Amino acid sequence: MGLVVNHPNAKTVWTTLAYSRGVTSTTITIETDLALNPGDPAFNGAAVQALLDAAALQAGQRGFSADTFQLVEANQPT
């Protein structure tokens, strides 16, 4: 079962597993409609942090373990 992040700015969530030199790490990636570039006028640092906090809290509550969380911007139509 995959992780679902209940947050209005979380669109899709997936998990990746990396293996290097005998070390395994897990990343939970969250696709979002938030602007992630601080130079973007639409960037809202508080909203980005709130999404990360919600993802970490919900992952812990559901027993998911991750070394890192990553946010990526959803593809926006041009």
C-alpha cells in the first residue's frame, strides 16, 4: 500500500529506494502544485513547510520510514 498525503497541495506521492555501497536509503517524493523556487513570486515558504510537516507526520502515523522527503513541482500546462 502506498502513502497518501492528505494535504490540499499534495498531488501524487511515490517512494524510491536507492542503494549505494551497501547502504540503502528511502525517499518519499511528493508532487505539488506549490511553487518551489524561492525566486518565484508565487513561492510561499510557509505553505511548503506545512506540506513537508504534514507528509512527515502522516508517514510516521502510518508506519512509513523515509530518510528524506522530496518535493517536486507538478507539470503545469503552458
